[in-house]
Amino acid sequence: MIPTPVKVAVPAALLAPVAIPVLHGIAGIAVVGLGIFAAGTIVSKTVKAFTGNPAHKTSEEDSSLS
């Protein structure tokens, strides 16, 4: 029977060369996702700033609507 440390060490040694690129890939996906989130937030806030928010209308604008 094969000892337990060997059962753990052999697959770990075989996967070790793959682990670093996979870790870099996951980190890259996280960074790209954060960039997309930040860009979406900026675009959303810019659109809201240019279109205006109906909740901040003055009383003159409210009276003209009715």
C-alpha cells in the first residue's frame, strides 16, 4: 500500500506547475471585473448627472407639470 504522504505529494507535485498560471488568471479576471464595475459606476453617475434626477425638481417645475 502507498503511504498517505506520497498520495498527497505526487498530485501536488504534478499540479504545482499549473497552479501559478491559474492563480494569475483568477487574479486577472478579478482585476478586469473590478475595472468593468468601476467603469459602469462612472458611466451610470455621469448619465444621472446629465439627465437630472426628477426628485430634485424645484416647485416651479412641479407646478408646470400639473
